[in-house]
Amino acid sequence: MLGLSSSLLRGVGAFLVVFAAFVAVAGTRAPLAVIAANFGWAAGSIVAAIAGWGSPETVGTVWIVLQAITVGAFAELGLLGVRRARA
């Protein structure tokens, strides 16, 4: 439906499992690292959508952009939380 290959989706899924472990470990110790990783994911996703990496269908491109916006919003909320905690 998204027009992305199953091998690409498996690779991204495997990366996300590793990333979840990173968040579980670093989330309470180094929240800025998790926030930076989320901003990086969001930016990389936008670049991937613009470049058409993986040759997604239109629905796939829309999905990539929507999840990038969502992850970017979570990163921004995390940054806001860190700023408020330090104030």
C-alpha cells in the first residue's frame, strides 16, 4: 500500500527495535540525546520523502511526512519538558 519494499520496511523495523532499547536506557539519563535522535529521524524522514528514497507511492510519501511531523512534535515537546524542568 505504501509502495515501499518489504526489505526496506524490515530494515527500518529492526532499526526501530534498537532505537526503542536506546530510548529505554538513555531516556532517563540523557533525554537530550533522545530528543536529538527524534529531531534527526524527523529531518531524515522529510529528506527521504522529498528525495523519494525507496520509491514510495503517494500514500507512502504522505505517511512518511505525517510520521516525521509527529516525531518532530514529540521531540519539541521533549525539549519543552527539559526546559521547564531546568527552570
